[in-house]
Amino acid sequence: MGDAHLAKGPANRVLRRWHPRTDDTPGTHGDHTHSDHGPHIERGTSGASARSGIVDSAVYCGGQRQHTASSLTDCYEALRDQPNAMAWIGLYRPGSEELRSLAAEFDLHELAVEDAITAHQRPKLERYGDTLFVVLRAARYVDEREEVEFGELHVFIGRDFVITVRHAESPDLSVVRGRLEQDPELLSLGTEAVLYAILDAVVDGYGPVVAGIENDVDEIEVQVFDGDPAVSRRIYELSREVVDFQRAAAPLTAILSSLEGGFEKYHVNEELRRSLRDVADHVTQANERLDSLRVLLRDILQVNSILVAQKQNDDMTSLSRTSNAQNDEVKKISAWAAIGFAPTTIASIYGMNFNHMPELGWYLGYPFALALMVLAGVVLYVLFKRRGWI
């Protein structure tokens, strides 16, 4: 499959479409309960030094769990003792010693092992000899914070082994393992079926994330036209989440295309081919929706900028009108004050009662003063009226 030859199941088996459950119920087999939520303490040891990154380790044959391993060494021995068997080892934040042990047993390339140890890798598919190394990023949307949380998953796929290395709580591989164990016909197709089930679970998890983002975009549209000042920051932050999500989802198209390219070469089961193409369709749909959301958020941000600028212009216009109205009132007050000041000045001059003021003894002095006051007021009134001050 892809660039590496993997174990093949019987060609005539019928594959049913597998849908992972969304509950947290771990898969069970016999008297054992398996959970991929976190590491466990290996049997026969205790204390902090005994903590192991192994979550679940089992050997399968014919689609049935044949042996549940208590340690990596136990798993190696069980796999060697059963021809045509497959080992599935699930790890959660393992130590470098455990990964070095797996590398020595299954001939894993040191570069792939180093990537699995350091994490923070982009989604990709690489071939190292007969082993495929796949990096996936599961997603979960936290609506309260409007953030997309990503869980990095590394998968080593060989002819008779699957090694999953998780660096976060998601994806919940206990659900994937449990559903596969309930469908022995699918699990009997070998390591390819496990890879398909993991890919399907990761991609199916993208749907609720996209729906959550779409719901927040609808809320943002309402905020924009309501004039909420905090919406610009919300648009920007949600746009960043969409971009980060695209970085996780977009590379899956190339990964699935690479896997599809090896269908004929490695004689992949026909039903499994159809199922993987269905996963590819879901990836395409998710990427198209993300592209639309990114464009929509960009357009909303532009519309919000226009609305903010328009509101600022309206505020400035209103402020200018208020200022102009105030100026008009000041002009009126100043004009009337000037009109009143002219007769007051004349009256003040003739009210000083000096002994030597010729006009005081003039017979026409009084009517002359009154006429002068009226004339000054009329002249000022006409002047201010023509200037529009009153």
C-alpha cells in the first residue's frame, strides 16, 4: 500500500464500511479491558520508574485478538510464535527507550523514530524500505474558546505490525481498536485495514470541527451588522484557527493520493480501495469547506472594516455639525453683544460728568446721543446680518 508492501488479507473477503463510534467506551476482548486514553503501569513493576508509554499491545491473527502483551518483549515473542499474525502496539507519549526498542525489533528508520520522539511534525507519508511512516493531526473544536485543538499521531505500518504513537489525548484509538475487533472480517485484511480505520476516524473527526467553525462564522455575521466593536478580534482569531486547520487537513489529500497510487502494485483489496476513496472524498469536502470559510472570513473582515470606517465618518460628520451649530450660536451671541456694546459705549462717554464736555451744554446733545446710539446699533445689525451672523 502506498510506497511499501504490506500484509494482504484474503482477496475474496467482503469489507463492510466501518464507522467509528463517538462515545468513549473502550473496546473489550474476553476478560481484558483496553483503553488508549493514557499509559499504564506494566505488570510486575511499581513506582515512577515503571511507568510505560504502552497503552495497548496485542497480536492478531485472522481478525481475532490472539494475545494481549504485557510488555514490548512479550509482544515480540508472541508475534514470532504466530505465523501470519499482526502486532498492533499503541503508545502514548513513549520514552525514547521504548521507541529505540521498537526500531531495533521492526527495523524502523532512525529519522522516522526521531520524528516520533520529537513530535511537532506536519502531516505526511514517507517510505522507509518496507515500512510506511504516516503523521496525522486529529482535530477537536473547543467552542467555549473558539479554538481547534490538534492531536498529533504517528503511525508505523509494516508487513506484520502497526505502531501508533500519540502525543495528545485525541484521537481516541481505543474506539478505533474496539470497532475493528468487533469486525474481524475487516481486521483480517491486515495492517492496511488498521491504517484505513485510523485515517477514517481522523477525517470523520474533522466534520464536527468544520461545523463548529461555521456556526461561529454565522454568529460573527450577526455581530458585524450589530456594530459590535469586539468582532474584529474575533474574526482575526477565528481566521487563524481556520488556517491552522487547513495545515492539518490539506496534506491528507496528497497522503491518500499516494496510498491510492499503490493499489494496483500491491493488490489492495477492492472494498478497501473503495473505502479509502470515500475517506479521500471526505477530506476533499472538508478542505473545500475550509477554503470557503477562509474566504468568507476575509470578506467579513473587509465588510466590517468598511462599516467601521462608515461609522467613524458618520461620527465625524455629526461632530462637525455639532461644532458648526456651536459656532453659529457663538456668532449670534458675539453679534448681539457688539450691537449692545456700541450704545453702551456712547452712554458711558457722556455719563462721565466732566465739567468741560461741550456736548453736555448743547441743546441738541441729548437727541444727538440717542440718534448716535440707534445709528450705531442699526449699522452693526445690518453688517452682521449680511455676514449671516444673525
